[in-house]
Amino acid sequence: MEANGSKYTDQGANGTAGERSSFSSAPRQSSVFMKYVRPCFAEFLVVLIFVFIGVCSVANVPSFIPFVHGLTIMVLAFLAGGISGGHINPAVTLGVLLAGAISPLLALGYVVSQLLGAIVGAGFAR
């Protein structure tokens, strides 16, 4: 316990221990949101957009199908890369899980989000 009665401290930028007077659950809730909810929602949206654009491109001009899919994957992976890693595919998520880069709980959330995003994207294109 610190001299002022608080047992929670933060490490300052210069290496000294700064003191925090109270503990709030807000940072914990925020970290859960940032670690699980936000990336899963990003994967959901990215897959939804990818499937929607992919299905719509097939219906319009068949010669542009590879171009549209490639451009869409490139843009969406760039946009979601900073939030979720931009997996866009359950197989990629499985590979990243097997490599040990994400937790099994997060991988499950990604796969469920990707599958739901694909279903909703196909439904919108219908």
C-alpha cells in the first residue's frame, strides 16, 4: 500500500511511480470493448461489405469480377487492419490462432462475426 493509502500506482514516463487515488471500472470496460467488441464488429462490417460488393459485381459486369474482388479486399484489409488485423476470412483467423497471435476467445468472436457478416451481406445483395 502506498503512503497515501492507495494501493494502485501507475508507472510514469520518467520511471517514477505516480499514484492513482481510486480505481474505476471504466478503463476495464473500455479495454474489453477495445479488445473484443470493436475488432469483432470491424470484422463483421468488413465481411458484410466484401460479400455485398462481390455479389453485386458478379451481377453487373462479369469481366470486372477479379478486379472488383481484389480492389475490395485491398481497401477493406487496409481499413480494418489497424482495428482487427483485417482477416476477412475464417481460414486466415484460424491460421493466426494457430500461430498464437490471438486468443481462442477472440478467434471465436472473429469467426462468428465473419460468418454473420457474410450472411447479412448476401441478404443485402439479394
